[in-house]
Amino acid sequence: MPQLNPAPWFAILVFSWLIFLTVLPPKVLAHTFPNEPSLQSTETPKTEPWNWPWH
């Protein structure tokens, strides 16, 4: 029964994964994000306690 012979199907599986792993990662890594993250300042903002009117 030819469908039980794993040799050609395993080779097709390995070669297709090799193609996917060599073609797709550069295409995915070539994408750029439109909003580049900006650096935030390291100084902490001055906070004041709230004035609770019902306290």
C-alpha cells in the first residue's frame, strides 16, 4: 500500500518546512510599526494628596 510508505511524505514535510522557515521570517521581520515607541522621562511626577470634602 503506497500511502503507508512514509519516505516521500516525510521528505515533502521536511522540504516544505525548510521553505517556510527560510522565506517567511524575513518577510515577517521586515514589517515596521507606524507608531514607534518614544522614551519616557525618568523623573517621577509630583503628586499631591486629594482634598476629600466629605472627610
